[in-house]
Amino acid sequence: YEACAYLEQTSRTYSERGDAHLTKRFLDEASTLYERAIQTYMRSNMLIHFAYADFEEYRLNIDKARAIYNRLLDINEANLKDPTLAYIQAMRFERRTDGIKSARSIFKRAREDLRINHQIYVAAALMEYYCTKDNNIAFNIFNLGLKKYGQNVDYILAYIDYMTHLNEDHNARVLFERVLSSDNLILKQSQLPIWNEFLKFESQVGDLQSIKKVEKRRLNIYLDLNELDNRETLLLIDRYKFLNLLPCSNDELKLLGYKDTLSRTSSSLLSSTSPIINGTAILEQVARDRRALLPRPDIKHLMPFRPTRNPLPGSHPTPGGVFPLPDTALYLVKVLPPPRNFEGPFVIIDELMDRVARIVIPDTFEPVRVSVQGEVIRDLDTNSSQSGRKMEHADSDEDDQPLQSTMNGRVAMNLYQQRQQKRVKLTTIATNVDQP
């Protein structure tokens, strides 16, 4: 198709330039390419047939375009399992080229084909309604299809949509009662979309008493199917909603369980109205529903694909790059200087970890005493305060003041002299303590 479209665009370009010879040449090449396609592997492809027929219709080759549709609808030629769409496009083609009577002949031919579905009746009825402005013919076509597809919910909803747009309240109510009667063999699960449309219709044009009657009858269907779990309040939401406007917030709907309880009804309603809804909107809705049901990974924990050719030693290389460090370790690496600036000494990690594993940690705390030649100089007790030590050795602090003053005065004193003075002070204190 893209090749043929390119040839058509090229022919239009040459036509604008006034070259009739090249224009005809490219159009003939496109027609030949279309013909080759529908005679070989695309014999059953409806899309290429529709494009080929429109191409010939654009060139005013009406008989050739009609032959393309007839070939597609022929059982022996195309071998289509469901030719409903082909009949609908053929009806539209005949209406454009030869009028509504030729389109009716295609519809008559389609009714005799056993492979068609209910969509052909909907298309024919709407064509009569929009083109001839005759409601009676469209009404008769819908009734004719209802005799054959009276249990098809999709067809019933299309018929209901047509009746509600005619603004005929009485005929619409008769249709609802007819399809929801006990004589009809529609399953109760399949009746739910019809009941929803009935409630929507009564909310638009009916009084409060009619609305409550429909709600009560619909409630009985839900109770028979055991889908409410004693939560009849959920059905009250449908009375007051309009389009995508709901009387409760999303959090309140989740607490009530509205989405979970009526999800199957909403999905069935969506699928049942598929013939009269834009296909793109349906696909987007289905995609959103699937994404909501599937768990999504946390992309914050995913590693970006950044392969490196020569990773640094100890960087844990992976096929997609270098394994990232934790946040705390990454901050430390950024603060430290680059590895090339460090030349040693290097820590032997195995030996360090072995010593840490063999270390013995005491159960009780014992203060560390620093002694010189058997005499205690300092008591490194982390639990004791500095003020307590000052009160205990108040005299020694007073004696230390001359020493501090001399040091402030920058008097030369080596470490040996300081130790000698400290020993004399300790001896004096011990003598005073021993005396009675």
C-alpha cells in the first residue's frame, strides 16, 4: 500500500506540473501494483481491496471499482470468514456512485449471505436515517434485525442508542421492556449493560418514580448474580453520575469498592458498545486497564545501561556498565581524592578483617589506667566528668598553675623535667595521705 501511495503522490506532483504523460504512467503503475497484490498473497486482505477500489473510484473507473468489491464478496474468490465489513463498504460505495437504491440492493444481497453479522443491519438502518431522512425505513430495518439478533447485546445497545436519539420516549421504553422481558433468553450477566442504559435513559427523561422502579429491578439482577456483597449503595452512584463525573471522590469510591464491584460491568459495557465507539478510544482504555492490573517495577532501583570498555579495578563491572555504589559510599568517594593521587601504604584487607574477627570484646567496662614505673598517672574513664577530677585533685591543679604560667612564658622545659616534677607532686600527696 505504501508503494502505491507513493506512486499516487508522484502522479499528483507531475499533474500539478502539467505533465500528463508521466501522470498517466504513474497511475497505471499504481493500478498494476494493486492488481498484483489482490491476485496473490493479499487475496483475502480487505484493506488492500478497499484502497484499490477508492483509487479506481478517484480515477472515475466506477465499473472497475465495482468489480473489485464483487470479487471481494465472492465466496469462491476471497474466501472471507466474515464479509460484513466488505458489504458495508460496498453499500457506501454504491450510495456515493449510484444512489441509495443500489445500496439497498447490496443490503438485500448481504441478508442472503449466511456469513454476515448484526453490524450490516445497523449500517443499513443508519444509512437510511441519515441519507433519506426516513425514520420508518430505519425503524423497520432495526426490527428486522431484532428478530434475528434478539439475544445479541451489541445489536440491542445499537438499537437503543438509535431510539434514544429520536427523542421518542414511548418507543424507547417499549424497546427496553421488550428486550428485558422474561421471554427473552438473554443471560442475566449480559443484561447488566442494558439495565445501565435503561437507568441512564430514565434519569434523562423520566420522573423519580420511574427511576426507582428501574433501580429496584436492576438490584434484583445484581442480587441474583451475587455481585454486590450487601453493598447496595454502589448502585446509587449510577443514578447521579454523568459521563465521567461521579458524586464521590476517587478515595471514597475505593473505600466503597465501586470500581472493584462494577469493573466487570464497565468492561462489558465497553465491549458491548464497541461498534459505535471510536476504536482508538477503546484501545487506549484497554491499554490503561491492563497497565493498572500489572505491577510496575521501581525504576529508581534499575541500573542505567552505560557499558564501559576499561572499568577501574574494584568497580564491579557488569554487562550494562559499572554497578553503582550506595549513596553513602558514593558521597565518600566524591569527597576523597582521586585514586591516582594515593601511592601507599596500602592496607591488606584480608589480614585486617581477620584481626577484627579475632578480637575479644569484654562484657564489662574497666577504665584504662596509665602508669609510669608502676605509679598511676592518669585514669582514662570516659564515664567520669572532667569536673569530678578537678575537685578530687584540687591541690594538684593549684600546683599546676606555675607550670602552666612558665609554659605560657615559653620557658624551655623538656619532657624529662616535666615527669620529674610530676613524680615529686605525687610523692607529696601520698605522704600527706599516710600521715594521721
